[in-house]
Amino acid sequence: MTAKTTRDDFDRYMIPCFSPAKFIPIKGEGSQVWDQQGKHYIDLAGGIAVNSFGHNDPDLHNALQQQMNKIWHIGNGYTNEPVLNLARKLVDSTFADKVFFCNSGAEANEAALKLARKYARDHYGPEKNEIIAFNHAFHGRTLFTVSVGGQPKYSKDYAPLPQGITHLPFNDLAAVKAAISTKTCAIIVEPIIGEGGVIPASPDFLLGLRALCDEYNVTLIFDEVQTGAGRTGYLYAHQAYGVEPDLMTSAKGLGGGFPIGALLAKQAWAESFQPGTHGSTFGGNPLAAAVAGAVVDKLNADCLAGVKQRHTYFIEKLSQLTQQFDVFSEIRGQGLLIGAQLNAHWAGQAKALTTLAAEQGVIVLIAGPDVLRFAPALTISYEDIDIAFARLTRAFELVVHGA
């Protein structure tokens, strides 16, 4: 007889890179989740902005099932129909001319940074290798991407780190002007800093970065791992700014819950990656590509306007919480990537508040110790939003009044 699986098994068998909640979700439908004990939750986290259409979406399920009955994996010595169809859809919908597929956002950013350095070497020489990134950014957990990310807490234990990386204040164009030089090969930036606090870039900042990159022959990389795939109400967040990058990374919501990453590139940059220069065993496998293709189809059909409408509704609900409990000093973000900054009285309590929220049956993220982050399914129903905020209200009542 198979032993019953419990949360204790995590502590017993898993390398403790994570500290998961005490409950184990086992079933999901849309934005609703049930755990082993049958307790019901409303999911406002979306698998960290991954589950674009919630849990068990029938269109994604059908795309995966159809492909499972054909071919699962063939290796990168061959190509396959789903990945070619997906590449065509992404190129047709964006600035890009070519796409490279991998399995995660970290891998996509790793590829982008490697390509930026190789492109600079190919065109301008090996001394053009320096990278500008920004404080509080997050670009992944590989040694290169964790070094480029602007949060020392994630990189300090892994020295010596890759060199030639400068971190500057976000939204500070003057600082970039002072730091950029002929040795700079790339600037990497999130249009909205996600994990570091849900902080949108100003339009002038992104426009200024584009101009500086053009002036100094620098590759502009937009990390849209979290902000892409419809999350902000645009297919990709930079489209709202009217600024095009040279390279862009995508993952998370692109697969709707199935692991996939992508590096999108303009033609000149794509040519610096030739056979043998980079690769991925599982990247672009037929299963992931089939699901991601269905995601892109749904996003391009009729989804994005609804994201913007739900944003307005979320802001109203969060404002009501603030009026009732005086909890947030600022609410920011775009579409359904929203950060609620805790005021001084609640500082440092984001994680504790998400634990209390889960006890009341609502799943919420954090973005640092002082920010609650919301990244639900792009199609979450208004009824589910209402239920979630009723439960959040109850959680705050328990904290404030102990009732």
C-alpha cells in the first residue's frame, strides 16, 4: 500500500530551497483550488503569474492532449510542427524576427545575456562586454542571471560572480547616462519590476534607454518573463510604452502552467547564434509548444481588454481594504500584475499576511517583505474576485480586531 503523502514529506525528502505552505493543493478549476482536506481557496497568485487561464483550462488541456497522442519529444536535431507554429505566432505578434525556445525565464535571460555579449564581440570586439542592470530586479537563479539581478540576497553566497555588471537605480535615466560607455554591451530591464516590488518603469525611462542604446550600440533587453503573455493587458508590457527592444525574454504565463521559455530577437542579433553556440535539450519540445500556441491564440482572440477591466475592479477592491483598515500606502502595477505597498504600521508583515489570507481561503503572493502581489488568472471571474476579497477582509479583521 502506498503511504499517504503529507506536507511532512517535503521536510523529509526535499532539498529545502523553498518553504511551502502547510497545505497541499491537489485540484484546481479556473481560479478555484482545493487542498487534501477539501478546503476551498481562491487563487490570486496564479502560480506566480504563470497560470494565464487558471487551472485546468479546457483549451490548453485539449491542445496538450492532442499533442500527447502524436509526439512528446524528438530532440533538437529535428524540428517539430508545434514549435514552428508557435514561433510564427510570436514573430507575427511582436517586434521579433526569430525565436529561441528553452524551459524557463532564467534560461531565457541566460540566453539573452549570452547573445548580447556574443553579438557585441562579433560586431565591436571583445572589450565591449559590460552589462547595465537595475537594483531590485530579478532575472533568474542561474549564476549569470542571479549576478545580473539587482538583489544581493540572492547572489552573495555564490561568489566569485560573473564580472562586468553594473547595478543602477531603477527609473533613474541620469544614472544610466553617467554609467554607459563604449564598453557597454547590454542593458537589461523589466518594464515592471516584479519580484522586487511591482514597480512600473516610467515611459521616459524606457524611451531614454532606447535612445542611449542606439547612441552607444548597446543591446536593449526587456525581461518580460513576468510582465508578458497578456499579464498587463497587452501581449507584452513594452507595447504600451511604444518602445521596442532588441531582445526580449518570455516565460511564466506563455505556457499557461506548462514549462516553457523563449528568447525573441531581431534578425541581426539572431545571426550571432549559430549551430553549436547555444542550445537546450528540452527547449521547444512539442508538448510545451502546443500548449503555448494555444495560450497565444487565446490571448490574441479576446482576452486582453478583459484584463484591463479586471485591473480597475481589483484597484477598487484594494482601495476599499485600505479605507477600512489603513493598510496600504500605494497600489501600483498594470493589468493583473498588481502590488500593494504596506504602510509603515504594517511594514515587514507581507508574508505573515499571506499566511493569514490562506487560512481564510485565498492565495496571495508577496514581492518583498512589504508588498502584497496579485497575479491571478487573466480570466478570473468577478464572482471569484468578490469571494477572495471577502476572505481578505476577514483576514484583516482578525488581525486588527482579533475577532
